[in-house]
Amino acid sequence: MRWAFLASSILLAHVSAEQFAIPEVEKVVSSALRTYSEYVHYAGPTEAVAASESPAAVSHAAADTDPSYWLADVTHQQGLSPHAASGYVVFRNVKDYGAVGDGVTDDTAAINKAISDGNRNGPASGVTTSTTPAIVYFPAGTYLISTSIIDYYFTQLIGNPNSPAIIKATSGFTGLGLIDGVDQYQSSGNQGWTSTNVFLRQIRNLVLDLTAIPASSAATGIHWPTAQATSIQNVAIHMSSGSNAQGQGIFVENGSAGFLTDVTITGGLYGLNVGNQQYTMRNVTISGAITGISQIWNWGWTYIGLEISSCTTAISMTAGGTSAVAVGSVQVIDSSISNCNTFIDTVWSTSSSPAGAGNLIIENVQLTNVPTAVQGPSSVYLAGGTTTISGFGQGHQYTPTGPGTLQGTFAPAARPNGLLASGSSSYYTKSKPQYASLSTSNVVSMRSSGAKGDGTTDDTAAIQSALNSAASAGKVAFFDFGLYVVTDTIYIPPGSKVVGETYATIQASGSKFTNIDSPHPVVQVGKSGDTGTIEWSDMIVSTQGATAGAVLIEYNLDGDLGSGLWDVHTRIGGYTGSNLQVAQCPTSAAVSASCEAAYMSLHITSSAKNVYFENNWFWTADHDVDDPSNTQISIYTGRGALIEGSNIILYGTAVEHHSLYQYQFSGASNVVAGFIQTETPYYQPSPDAKSGPYAYNSSINDPNYSTCLSGNCDAVGLRVSNSNSIHIYGAGLYSFFNKYSTTCSNSGGSENCQSEIFRVDGSTTGLRVYTLNTVGVTNMITVNSSSEALYSDNISVYPDGLALFTYN
Ligand SMILES: *[C@@H]1O[C@H](CO)[C@@H](O)[C@H](O)[C@H]1NC(C)=O
Ligand SMILES: *[C@@H]1O[C@H](CO)[C@@H](O)[C@H](O)[C@H]1NC(C)=O
Ligand SMILES: *[C@@H]1O[C@H](CO)[C@@H](O)[C@H](O)[C@H]1NC(C)=O
Ligand SMILES: *[C@@H]1O[C@H](CO)[C@@H](O)[C@H](O)[C@H]1NC(C)=O
Ligand SMILES: *[C@@H]1O[C@H](CO)[C@@H](O)[C@H](O)[C@H]1NC(C)=O
Ligand SMILES: CC(=O)N[C@H]1CO[C@H](CO)[C@@H](O)[C@@H]1O
């Protein structure tokens, strides 16, 4: 998350979320909101464009029976969100709340009731909580709506992958988005929640049909300002098209991260109209929009596998103009653009301002009938046609030949074969498995197997036995929502398919996990020497109380390509039942064992091979999500992600607030990662990285902080050591705080929260980082203890940015 606030605050123990804002970001957002006010205040089609039902552009008729889908059909063991009111219902079928889905009845109220039922906190409350999660299920059908579906915190809107429900707007639809996804504007003019705190929500398997709304109306498919651990997957959005089109598929005006994949958008003025700190978007098909993607602002954005066709401009990054470039960086890889006039429209030049903004990287993009590839403010930077762009970039570069400007084509990364999709030059990708054809007899429920998930009972043995029998029978192990306390390691054997019901959580507790000098895994994905396939999705691994020896996820599997984790996160502290909340771990307390809660979040060991991670957030909580003011807390954890294996793919991952480092690649080889995002602990430098409770351990190659450059010696975001072929497609390494004050990072300030944040040590080869963005850091890159890039040379849009760093 990003926690920004009044510069005058020195030590804030109790600040309410509403006080927080980054002035530079707010300026861009409010100017975007002015520009897009027709969308934000969308009151339905105007008289001038009298609404008439246009024939449905969505070809498949809605089925009126719901094909079987295991996630809907399994027994939902209600009332077992341990800290919710008794009888609280996690799984809600919209039809149980009166939705009809016949394409005629207005289902808006019924759907909104399904979401809000059970005294949940709505956007007007601005209150977040971990205790009332919900899955809102849409059986096959066509659900007519006349105004927005208001999504809530910790909510998943899920359709049937075998027949995705169609949500169809009436011709007179009003509201910001068919789904006002998480952050509805309140009468105050502000969003309900703080967009950078909006975690844990998903939209899956839905079709949004806006085609009854006249093309000339400014309607929106999804409004989605979000933060970490959120995703949209397998969603189609259809809008009316034409030269007068005004629709926008997805509108994001701010937030801190997100992940989106397998999205198809047709028609409209904009397929995507988006701004956010950092984002990863994969497999997005946009056709017939006037502008495929309008980038309102950003710090960094990674697009993988775009297919944009029949447009004027595929991607516009002209926001702000040459004198106030608002787009920090964009990279587009493994994509194809066809029948558009221009692929990318940019305002960057060697004299645009700020000098470190407007960075662009293109790698492996096929153009078909696109006359202009990259259009600059006054000239064409790269001609198009029908051709493949193997590598093109613009922005500052730091390469072995020294600092300079990248402007034009360049030799792309040498991609290791083991990371490529079969028969392709594109990187391998795999969306989160949904097991669409699975029958319920092939699902093993944790709760039916004797685990309680009640936040107190020791479920170790019940979970292990259920995992073993599910794996050996080839069944899916299903964690019904709950908090599952374990007192020893849980082993996920090869052959496992593990799925959580809306982020069911494993909590490590007890004496096996308390020794800060003796790491002990909580969940072990394979053991050293294991081979085969494992798929694990939609869960959280966590701890309870003092657990300084816990290694939350240890990944050892030498797996088949496609083994891995999707939407599996770590969350350490900051929620009910963690025993690490405001009461136990206030920012005012001295460092003590009771708030030391993890040795390491993630360890991909040297035996691991062919590892796929997508949309994962390894989070030491910086605030208490169940505190009504989201009060900050001080939780001490040792290491973030230690990655030692080979053939590793990390799409859309983030690691935050660990005291020694966030990402460390040590002895790793063949890695593709992007976008990666980190934050340093807010309490640092008190204590700093070397004087914190977790002692330097040479046997796991901890960074030696006695060599820190002068300034605050805080945890690095990224360290690469003794590794080879490491390809980072977008990084945002942020340090906003110094002892809970943001004075050191406020833009225009001295960017001296810490001295260094990205270290390269030892004999690394084949390291390449595209679009590096840092906040609050004096030296952007440190190689063998010497500074390679100063922030002051690369001022960007709030962060500092450069386009390309290569090493050996
Ligand atoms: C995002 O923008 C909206 C509208 O200006 C504002 O209410 C909200 O505070 C912003 N969020 C953050 C985290 O800056
Ligand atoms: C991309 O997403 C579409 C659905 O929008 C899906 O049919 C297709 O298989 C996905 N492609 C890849 C390579 O994942
Ligand atoms: C250092 O790491 C090794 C290997 O993981 C471990 O066995 C040892 O207990 C660790 N020591 C400390 C002090 O953390
Ligand atoms: C850390 O580096 C310093 C300076 O190179 C060296 O003197 C010290 O021995 C190192 N510390 C450890 C624990 O390796
Ligand atoms: C950094 O140090 C390693 C040896 O530890 C050496 O192989 C490498 O060439 C050095 N890099 C630079 C840029 O000096
Ligand atoms: C490496 C590089 O291009 N550095 C530039 C960073 O930006 C400043 C202006 O802000 C230039 O003077 C540097 O040359």
C-alpha cells in the first residue's frame, strides 16, 4: 500500500485514512476527473441521444440454467468466518437475494443486496475489515441493471466460467460503471475508501454488456481504483462503437497496484482509461475502441500480451503534455497491434519535463498495418507498417557504457528458452486455474475433513491428511473460508491442486515458529527433490502472535512449467485474530519479541525450478485493517522474498515492509519478473536494516549493511547477487517514510528517506531492469557499494525514473 499524508506529521499513531493524499498525484487525478467528469457523474444518455434499445452485440444468448460449477455447487459451510457475527454468510448467490437473470427484470437492487447483506461496511463508511469476506456468485443468465453494482471491500464477484453471466445495462443506465468496483464516490466528492488501501477483491467470469447505451454516451464498464491483492480475470466488456463513441471499458483514476488478465473489450472511446501507481495487465484484447488504452498517469505499468485492433491510437501516453509529463513509464511486451493508425503516442523528448518521466520500453511487439509505431510530440520516433518491433525504448539509461539517453531501437533481452511459451518467442503465461469442469465429488473440503478454521483449534493434522488424500486421488483441496491455525509445517505434495474460498488463511502459531535464529517453514510447497505439478490459488498465509522463526512459504518443487501460485499472499499482522494489532504493536512501542512475526515471507529455494507466481503480495502489515482509522502498527519481519532457484516467472508481485530486504535474487538464474513493487518498513531507520532484531545470516546470503552508502541504511527493495539472466520488466522500489514521517519523500524534497534501495553485488551476469522507479531514495542503483544513478538526475512523476539498466 501507499500511505501518504500531511508533511507536518512527525509521528502519527492515529491518523484517519481520509487525511492521506499525495498532492502531486491528487493534482493529476483531479484534472483527470475534470476531463472525465461526464463519466464520473454519468447520469445516463442525454435527451439528444434518445435511448433506443440497440440489438444485443453479445452473440451468445444467456442460458437460463446454470451449468454445474464446483465452486457454486460445493456445500458452503456458512457462519464460519470466525470473527464475524454468528451466522455470517460468506458465499452469496445473487438469485437467493431475488435477482432473476432473465434479461428483463431490473436486478440492480437484488445484486446490491447480495453484496451488502450481513451488516457489511459499505463505501460510505470508509471502513475496511478482514472479518466479513464475501463471494457473490452470478449463475448463468442475463442480469439487467439500471444503475451501478456497488462492490465492497474483501469481495469477489464471480460468474460461472462455463457460462459467464451477462450483466446488461439498460439503455437509460446511470452511474459510474456497471460495476462501481470498490470505490464509489460519496457526496463529499471523495471516494469511499482510500484507494491505496483497497485490497482483496476480484471480478471473474462476467460479461458486461453496455451496448444498449447509445455510443455517444459516456458510460463506463468497471470503475476500479484499487491496491494490492486485487484482480480482474476472464471478463468481457462490450460497448457501442462508432466515430462518436464515448464509452470506456475500465476506468481507474488512482490506487496502488492491481492485476488484470484475460479481458476482452469491444467498442467505446477508450478500452482502458487508467492511472495508478503501478500495475500489471496481461492478455487484454481490445477491438474497435477509438483509443485502445488511455494512460491518465502512472509511475509504472507493465502490459504483457496486448492485442489491440481497429483503433486510431493503441496506447496514448500524452497526458500532461511535454512540460508536465504525467505518465512515468510504460512497457509493452509480447503484444500485437493491428489496423490502428498509431501504436503509441508519446510527449517524451530529450527536453520534456520532468526529465525522468515518459519512459517507454517495447519488446517483441508485432504490428500489422499500423503506419506509425511511436509518435513523438513533433515527429515520428519509429515508423510502423507490418513488422515486429524487437526492442525500442526512450528515457534515461544506465548501461556498462555509462549513463545516457535511450531513444530508438535496442537489442532486446536475451530470453532464456525455458521461460518461453512452447513454440513462441513470447514469455510463458498461465492464468489462474478455475477447474471449470471439475465435479464436486472431486473436491476435498478442509472443513469436512475435520479442520475447524476457527482461528483457535490446531488444524495441522487435519489439513495435512486432507492435502495428502486430495493429492493422491487427484482431487482439489478446498479451504472453506476460515482462519486455520497450524502449529507445524504444512506440506503441499506434488500433484496438489489447492484453492481457497476467498482467501482462506493459514496462521502459524506456537513454539515451532518462535525462534528467531531457527527458521521453520509454515507451508512447504514440495520438498527438495520433489518433481511434478502443484497449483495453489486464492489463499493467505499468515501468523498469530510472536513467530520470529516462521518462513511463511517455502517453495522447493522442481516442477513442471505451469506449477505455481496465483493470488496467494502472505499477510503478517494487522487483522483480527493475528494478535499483532494496534493493541499489541502500536508504533509507539519499543521493538519486542511479541511483534517479531516472520523470519521470511517467501523462500524459493535452490532446488526449485519452473516456478510461476502471478498476482502475489507478501505483506508485513503497516496498518491494522480492522482498526476503524486504519491506524499504523510496527510489526517486525526479517526477510521478504529470497529467490534462489531457476526458471522463475513472477507476474504482478509485491513485497513490503520486511526489515532486511524485500526481494533478493541470490544464486538465481533465468528469471522474468514484472511489475515488481516494494516498500521499506515505516519505522526505519529506527532501527535500521543492520540494527534490527533479525541478525545477519551469511548462510542465506543476507545483505551486509555495513557497506551502506552514506545516509539512512534501510532495507533494500531489491538485491541481486551471484545470479544470472535476471530480467525485470518494471520495478517500483519505494521508501516513503523515515520513522513514520514522509518529509524525506515528499516530491521536491530531498529523497533521503534512505541512501540506497537496489543493490547489485558479486558476480551477477545478464541482469536487465526496465523502467526502474524509486521514491525517497538518494541512490537509485548501487553496484558493489558504489552509486550508479542519482535520483536528482532522473526526477519523474513523483518517483524518480529511468528506462533501462543493464549489468554484465
Ligand atoms: C483518489 O482520488 C480521489 C478523487 O480525487 C480522492 O478522493 C482520493 O483521496 C484519492 N486517493 C488517494 C489515495 O490519493
Ligand atoms: C486470453 O484471454 C482469453 C479470454 O479473454 C482466453 O480465451 C485466452 O485463452 C487467453 N489467452 C492466453 C494466452 O492466456
Ligand atoms: C541461518 O540460515 C540457516 C540456513 O537457513 C539456518 O539453518 C540457521 O538457523 C540460520 N541462522 C540464523 C541465526 O538465522
Ligand atoms: C561486511 O562487510 C564489511 C566490509 O566489507 C566486512 O568488514 C564485514 O566482515 C562484513 N560482515 C560480515 C558479517 O560478513
Ligand atoms: C562487482 O564485484 C564482482 C566480484 O565480487 C565482480 O565480479 C564484478 O565485476 C564487480 N562489478 C563491477 C561493476 O565492478
Ligand atoms: C543519465 C541522464 O540522462 N541524466 C540526466 C537526468 O536528468 C537531468 C536533468 O534533470 C540531466 O541533466 C541528466 O543528464
